Amino acid sequence: MPSICLVAGDPSGDARAAAVVDVLKRLRSDCSFTGLGGPQMRRAGVALLDDLTPTASIGPFDALRHLQRFARAKALLRELFRRRKPDLVILVDFGDFNLPVVAPLAKRAGCRVVYYISPQLWAWGRFRLRWIRRYVDRMLVLFRFEEAFYQRLGIPVTWVGHPLVDPALQGGVETRASSRPREQAMAALGLNPWRMTVGLLPGSRAQEIRRHLPVFLDAASRIAWRMPGAQFLVPTVPGIPPGLLEPLATPRATDLMVSERPMAECLPAMEVALIASGTATLEAALMEVPMVVVYRTSWPTYLAARAVIRVPHIAMVNVIAGKEVVPEYVQHRARPARIAQEIVGLLRQAQHREAMRQELRKVREALGPQGAVERTARAILSELPR
């Protein structure tokens, strides 16, 4: 019976790993799965050694708070590799832990190592290439430009495409053309169909929400003052401690609704979205939702990143497009007044929104055809020892 160990450390990686496991079980029913991850991997049938999703951090400085948890996770993996060496180790994103810690540990144990969802080495941190060259047998990447990047360096790589383009049952997002009409989405969410809806998506990690939510709510108040007919929709993220969302319960003049419905059901209702940089920008792009992207992190992390980042954009939508398709407001530039002005401009100018949607369609095409999760699963099975 082939055994596969998967290691993911944030909610997004947990979801992507779970989707792949579901397909692997269909393609090869005799496989067993263990590793580190989160609730979605557990539901998919992975025997978890520990749940790492609470450690999801923004940069290495924020991760220092979880050193004890990481040390425990390393010890659990070491014991697993000693007791029963897996036939294959799949590292899913989470580069600050997977590359320097898990990859060497797995390789020293004699395991074959596959990396799914590449760290953004093309943007920053090329010093980490030494770990990939020494400890990773194959990279499975989401974007064509990542495939070209690794090919130039002589590193074994397979482009599998982005899982977001797959049907919702595999964790993807439908395109606007195939999704429910806006009116239907508004009715399902209980929103007023005669009013313009602004989405507020402050992130999926606890630290992101702490830093972004106050800024987003301040910007929303300013938007509501200038656009009295606007209403605001906040989709919640599974697994986030309820205390983080307490500011949403504070009485305010802003007409704001919090929804626990899946993101794919919330996005069609939005004319415009204010989004923390991350996977959510691609989800919104697939639904052709015009957006403004914001990101704040700790100052040590920001200054360190600024010194090494090699690309002009942080939003993946803009990175893929190779230009600024959606506005970005990072760190000290992410001020509520400026953000509100940008959102109001989009709400008032239908032509501007349509021009942005046309650019987002091009981004959607660059993500590749459907079937990314199955291609990933088949690529993983091809790496199992014969």
C-alpha cells in the first residue's frame, strides 16, 4: 500500500492539499495519507499528526511566535519517518517551514520529495533555491511563468495549472459566465438588489484580519458617506476565531452584512471588492469582480521584503498580467481615505469597471484549462516509486 505524507500550513494550502487527496483516492484507492495540515485535509481522510493552520503567519518575523509549535511538528515528522518511511512526501506551499525544515528531513530519511504550489522565489528569496536543488525531486507549479523560471535553472518542473479554475467540487471558483446571475446571488444572500454592493475581504489568516479589518471598516464608512446607497458584504473564512470578527458586530452607520456562505456564492453579488492580497484576488478575477488590493504586514517583514522583492507588483492578478490591472495599496499607502476614493471611483464609473473586467478575463485565460487538480494528482502518482 503506497503511503503519502503531505505537509501544509495555512488554510489555503490545507484546502488545496485536501482537493488533491480527494482525487488521489479516486485514482488510486490503495494509497494511505498522513502528515501535517488542517481540518480540510482531515475531512479528506488524511491522518493528521498535528493541525498547523493556526500557525499561518505573514512573513518570518510573525512566524517567530510559533517556534515551539514548529519544533513539535518537526519532531512528529522525524518520528514518522523513523517508524514508517513514506513512499512520497508532498510539500504544499508554506515555504518558510517546508523548505528549510521538512524537505531536508524527508530527504535524509530517504523519501522522494515533490513540492506543490511553489514559494514565490521568482519574486524574492532566491537564496532558498539551494534547498530546492538539494532536497526537492520535482516542482508542481500553478503558473506558466513559474515553469519557465525553473526550467531555466535546470530544476525538474511540471506545470499543472491553477486549481481555482476547476469546478467548485474541487475547491475551484466558477467563472462569471457559468455562475448564478447577480440577482439570484443577491436574493440568496438577502441583499438589496437595487443597491451597489462592495465586498470586504480582509484575508484568511488571523494576522491579516487583525491588520486589515480596521482599515477596511474605516474605508467602508468613508465610502458609505460618499455613496449612501452602498451596502457591504463580508464573507467569513472557515476556522477563523470568532473574536477576530468582533469589530463587525459594533453598531455603525455602514450597512454591512457578514455571510458564512462560500466565497463563490458571495462574489457574484459584488460590483467592486476591497481585497487583501492573496488567493482571493484570483478568485475575484475568475468572477470578473473589479477590485482594489491592499496589504499590510509588520514593519520588519515589510522592510525585509522590500529589500529583496524583484517584481513590481504584489497582487497575483497584476503579476500574471505583467502590469497594474488592479490598484495596489501597500503598507503606509494603505490609508482608508485613499482606498475609499479608489472604490468610489469604480462605483461611479461603469466604463472603468468594464475595462477592468476585460483585463481580468485575460488573467483568467492565463490560469490554464480546467482539470488542474486531476493533473496534479496524476503527476504525484507518477512520482511514486515503481
